[in-house]
Amino acid sequence: MGRIVDVQSPHASLSGRGVSGPRGAGLPGGGLTWDPNPPAENVTAYFVYYGNASGIYNGGRSPINVGLATSYLYLPIDMSGTVFFAVVAQNAQGLSAFSNEVSEAY
């Protein structure tokens, strides 16, 4: 087993809006991506947090466990106004601090 080290905050970014849905219908939304943590940190999961105020991630399903994926496709079903996103990494030592925050207006 690898050594256990503190987990660092990932770096997040948003990709373009306009996700293709059924029959090519344009849907609002987009992709949230982040850089993977170094292998030595032994990340076991990433969590996506979101909410309607900077630094307050109280969205209806927040946080969302995305496993080891380094991206998340979101549809603003329970989002309105400006939505703020941050990502947290987890390993055996616990959770990282929040990543940089990114936002999207709906």
C-alpha cells in the first residue's frame, strides 16, 4: 500500500454550455473539469459542491460523489441565477480544502 499523504485541493474549470440532449435538443448546462491529484496522494474520490452563493455550497444534491472521475456533466435542473462550483478530493487522511471556485450564470 502507498504511503498516506495529505490531499491537496484540485484545480477546477468550466467547459462550454449547451449540452446535447435527446434528439440533439440543446440543453442548458455544461461540464465541470478538474486536474487529477498526483498519484502519491492516493485519492479515493472527488466530490462536486454547488450552490447559489459564493462559498456556500447548499445545492439540492450537493455534494455529489463522482468517484475518481475528473469531470462532471451538469444540467441546471435545481439551479437558477448564478451557480458556484467547487471540488474536494478525498483520501485516507480525509478531505482536501475546496478547489478554486468557478461560477456559471443561468
